[in-house]
Amino acid sequence: MLVTILVFLLILSILVLIHEAGHFFVAKFFNIKVEEFGVGLPPRAFGIKRGETIYSINWLPIGGFVKLYGEDEAGAGKVSLPKEEKEKTQPKDADRAFYSRPVWQRATVVFAGVFMNFVLAVTIVSFLFSVIGVAVPGKDVIVDQVISGAPAQKAGLKKGDTIVSINSIKIQSPDQLVTYTKGHLGEKLILKVKDQKAKTRTVEVTPRKTYPSDQGPMGVAISQSVTTKKYPIWEAPFVGTKEVLNQSVLIGKGLFTVVSQLVTQGSVPKDVAGPVGIAQLTGMVVGIGLPAVLSFVALLSLNLAIINILPIPALDGGRLFFILIEGFTGRKVSPRIENYAHTIGMAVLLGLIALITIHDLLRIISGQPLIPQIK
């Protein structure tokens, strides 16, 4: 349990620190004054000032933050001045304040955090594809289970058999086998089968017209074979980027489903996990091994990137949205309106997190599995 908690906090901290490092380095590149780079969240335990930036360690061991000079006043176009500077027309380092920078620079600084999370996901996936390898579907259909008393068992099919063909038609996917079988219910089918010792035999099976809903006409559970493929180092980043983009689309669709169900049904989808659920998953992947942990980190980093880029106030996407409005209209959004928007956005996000957390706790109390069991 302790190991799970420590790993969970470590993963979360890495993801947030990578995100904040994006803001930090891009701000430094544009010569925007960075007042503080914090590890963990306030209150501050201690800090060391190097140059103009305080590098701090904070008591809450989750994530981190970057404090940019003039960031809070970006919408108002001013910064809060200490007493000794109130008589001056311009605050010290005003030209290095976040609010004083061109729209494109501010937008780049805000977007950099999201970009770094995306890069982290691509880097991890590329590493796994190159060093560990990736499981890819094969061309064989494997018998995973044979139901006692079903036509498949009577015909002599066994667990581990490979179904090569059916009525001389080569079988290359489970869907192909299922479709053909359901199109010939009650008919005698000739299956060419290969056992685990690569010995080939022929069996005859007649799929039932009436069968239990959890068994199928023949009474077998089948799956696609899986092989491991490794990519050369030069190719892995391209394949990794493609895979991360594909996952991004799936995550986007999943987020749309979550929002739709919340709005239309007022409930959280069963497969959605909040902080508690993610902590549970952390324990599961730690038990599997390092490759699973790395894959999990990549997936979380990608989720963090996609959620953060959404145009929701209080998130980077919301901040970017207001900056882009200024870019298109040439006028800053009223700071009062922007502050209200971010406050409301934060309240909604916290409410959503609380709702999902309650959902996780109720699931744990009821004994429901985090990952649905496949029959």
C-alpha cells in the first residue's frame, strides 16, 4: 500500500513538473522573469534563490508550479507594486513581465506545458516500441475456452487450438469467424485446426441456432493471436507519435462521452476513474512491472495534455483562449470577466473531481472491479 502511494505521488509529481518545466524554459527563452519554480505545492518548506528565481520545495508533495512576473495581472496590464515603487509610472522589469509580452509569446508559454506532456508520452511510447517492443495483432485465431457440453467440445476443439480455416475459407480474425458461423447456423461446418504442437487436424461442428447469450453458437471463446514487434531507434519516434495521436483521438472521444453522460443522465460512466481510481490502477501496474508503469505514465501524461488544452477556464486551454481572443480582436478581455470565468471554471472542475472521487469510493465500497471483467 505504501509503495503504491509513493509511486502514485512520484508519477503525479513527474507529470506536473514536466508540464511546469515547459512553461519555465519557454518563459526563460523569451526573457520573461520567472519569480519561482516550485516542487510540490505551498506552503513553502524552503527555497534557494539563484539569480532572480527562487527554486523552492513545498510541503504538499504533489506536482509543482511556475510563478511568472506579471502573470496574474496579464489581463489588467499591470502588476501590484511594493510601497517603494508606487510613485513610479512603470514597475521594475515591466518589459519582462508576462502581461507586456506579445500575444504569440504568451500563447507559446501557456501552450508549452501541454506540449511537454505530449512529448513525454511520445518519448515513453517510442522507448517502449524500440526497446521492449509492442504487441501487435497476428493473423491467427486462437481458442481461449471451450464450454462444456457445447458443440465445440463435442467436435473435439480444445483450448489453445488455432482455427486455420472454415469450409476451406482461411480465417484471419475473430470477427470473420463469428460472422461466417452466424451465417450458417444449424449447418455442418468443417474446421481445419492446428494444435499447440503445430499438428493439423479436421473437425466437424454444427453451430446451434439457439444458444445462451454468453456462449455463442459453437460455445467457444476466441481471440486474435499477438506477436511482439520492435522498431529501430530511428523509426520508433515516428511510430510512437502516430500511436500517441491515435490515443489522443480515443481520449477525446472518451471525454465527450463522459460530458454527454453527465449532462444527459447526471451520472459518471463506470469506466471513468478519478484520483482514487488512478491510485488503484497505479498499484495494479506496479505489480505487473516496469513496462506497464511506463505505459501508464505515458497514458496519464497524454490525458493531462488533452484535458489541459481544452478551452475551459482555469486550465491552460482557458488561458490560451483569452489570449487568442486578444490576438484576434486587438483588445484585452476585461480582467474582471476573465477572473470570474477562471473562478467558475475552477469551481466546476473541483466539483467534477469530487463527483468522480465519490464514484470511485462507492465502487470500492460495493466491491465492483475497477476494470470490468470480460465474460
